Amino acid sequence: MKPRGVFITFEGPEGSGKSSQARRLVQALRRAGCRVVFVRDPGSTPLGRRLRRLLLHDRRVLSPLAEAFLFITGRIQLVDEAIRPALRRGAIVVCDRFHDSTVAYQGFGGGVNVRWLETVGREAIGGLLPDVTILLDVPTSVGLSRLAHRRDRMERKPHAFHQRVRQGFLRLARQQPRRFVVIDATQSKPQIARRIREAVFARLHELG
């Protein structure tokens, strides 16, 4: 099975395990003979890596609106430099976080107007929409307990902020049930990986 130009994103609150599960999916797709490009947002471009350090590891205080614009800036570059070219080549692109994270974190979590942020953020990347979004859902207390002492600036935000982020993700999933696949991230890692593979390969079959 070699579907062409498919865009898959991974989303979830802190401690959901989305990054490791995204890499597991990439490996499964490559074993199946698919051409895969793996990127993360922010990151995967020189500008994105600089913005990632600023947004996640810098000690200075940033407003939610400033955060949103910085994330969007990095995403514009990521789309232009990596995602669209890969999709045009017929690759499957797997992206660790994307536009939905900005809506959930800076919108629902930080208080930036969600409808405005949805519109501006989507327009900035030319309306690019994932074919499927894997949302790994985990209760806030469970997710934060998994972080131990490796906490970046986003992870250090108050518990109530992370609860709003989680509920924001779930609201987005309810609004777009065709795109989102919500998976219980309290299951074992092999169970989660199997559920993701089943959902993704089913969607690839539909698109292929």
C-alpha cells in the first residue's frame, strides 16, 4: 500500500506520549513500504528550531498572543519548506503537533479568541488541513505525573491551564469527527500503537 500525499498529525496534552507514538507509526509505515517524512512543530527547519528554544526553554514571559504568533510563524516556514514539498512528492507526512495545538494551548488554554485564532492560523498556512489527526487523550493529572522533572515552559504552566488544553482538544475532536481519531492514552504503549496503526491504515485505504 503506497498512498500518495497524505498528511497525518499527532496531537495531545502533555504526557500523552504522542511523540514516541508518532515515531512508532513512522516505523510501521516504512516497514509497509511507504515513503514517509517525519517533522515536528515547532522544529524541523532552522527557524523552527530557534523558535522552539525560545518558546519552550527561554525564561522570559510571553503573552499567549505572542506565543501564538511565534508558533504560527514557525509553522508557515515548516509548511513551505518541508510539508508541502513532501506532499507534492507523494510522501506521507507525519507531523508531531500542528495548528490544532495552537488553538488548544494559546486559544482554549491561554484565552486567545479561539474563532479568530482558528481563522488566522489556518489562513497563514494556506488552509492546509491534515487528512487524519491522532489525538492521544490522557487525564491531566496522569499526563503531568509522567513528566517527572523534565518540564519545559509549557509543561510548567498551571494545572488548570492544562485542563483547559485537554478539553479544548476534545472539543476540536467533537467538531471534526471525520478528521480526528481519539485514542485513550492510558492504555499500554503496544495497545496504543496498534490502535493508531489500525486507524491510520484504514484511512490510507480510504484515501488510496
